[in-house]
Amino acid sequence: MKLSFKFINGTEANGWANYTSEQVQQLIDALSKGYELNFTYDDREPANYQADEIDHIKVYL
């Protein structure tokens, strides 16, 4: 599965890695417990996001 994130500030992040259903569930569980998502980009500074900053997550099977 691949993941795509859209944040409330309009930023989008499209994942390139394949994840198992267990890994996707771990991500959702971690966000619900207050953990942050950390992204690194080729063209800008790294970014951290809390669960309340995520508009939605798409899971591509």
C-alpha cells in the first residue's frame, strides 16, 4: 500500500514506499496517541505534523 497525505495548510505529501496493512495501522495508532509525522524533502526544510494538522490520508491498495 502507498500513502498520500493532505494537510490543513494545503501541503501534500505522496509516499513512494510500500507499506503493509500492519504498518498503516501502526501509523494511525501512533497519530492517535500524539506522535508526529516527520517528512524530509529534497527542495525544502524537514517538516513535522501533528494529527490535528492532517486533513486526510489516502491509502492506495
